[in-house]
Amino acid sequence: MGQPPKPVPAEATISSTMIEQHHLIERLLGRLTQAVLHMTAPEDRAASRRLLLRLRKNLYAHMDLEDGLLFREFESQSGLLEEGPTATLRREHEVLRGRLDELLAEWKTASVSALSRHLAAFGALYTDHCRREDVMYGICERLLSPEQSAKAKSLLQSRGSSAPTDSKRKPS
Ligand SMILES: [Fe+2]
Ligand SMILES: [Fe+2]
């Protein structure tokens, strides 16, 4: 906790970097949950909303890489489109995006208990989703051509993925 973000090591694989992103987003979610519990003044709500926006931005970029490259290549090589594991994960992405948008829409007006409940439900879904993806990444990564692998790594680097925008963490 409280350490500055580390650059992506040269030997980091796509899988390890994606798994690290899961943990970073989980930590952001933990901070957000705590921030909600301590909201009293209007500025607390504005600050926690900025945290939610940061989480949303990071998670959207993460899911875009899965949908647009990792899962797509798995599907095109395995032929498992509608009934395969990635189809389920893609559907869950839609649910996760929808839940985040709902949270954002209600953030300014909902009670602390409602926000906490909705965040907890989102967290349970997200954690379950990630555990299944952690297993899929190795398979997906092995199917990438050298060019696709380089592209994925460059996207991860350019997004500062190993610590997306988690660098604004307050000292604890
Ligand atoms: Fe995902
Ligand atoms: Fe993921």
C-alpha cells in the first residue's frame, strides 16, 4: 500500500499483466467501498465519484483489450463463438458495464447504504468473473501471433496498465 506504480517489467507476459490489472481494479474497488462508507459532506461524495470514474475508465480499457483482441483471437481459432467460454465472459462484460453506468447515474443521489449494497453486488460479480478469466488468459495468449502479442503489449504499456491510474493513491 502507498507505493508508487512500477513500470511493466520487460519479461511481464500479457497474462501476468492482465491478472495484475484485476488486482489493481479490485484495490480501487476496495478504496471506493471505504470512501462510500465515510461519506458525510457533499465533497466526500464528489471525491468518491471521481474514484468511481477512474475505476470505470480502467475497467473499460481492460475489457476492450479482452473483447477486441484476446477473446477475438481465441474465438477465431477455436471456432467457439456463441457457446464458448469467452461468449459468457463477453456477456458478463455487458453486465459489468451496465452496473457501472447505473452506479454512476445514481451516485449523486442514492443513500450510502444503497451505494454500498450495489458496490458489493458489483464486486461479487467482478471477482467471480476475474477468477475465471485468470485461467483463460494463458490459453488466449498462446494463440496470439507475434504481431498480435506485440500489439497487446504495446496497448498495455501505453495505458500504463500495470498501474492504470491508480497512481493518485493517497498516502495511507
Ligand atoms: Fe473481463
Ligand atoms: Fe479481465
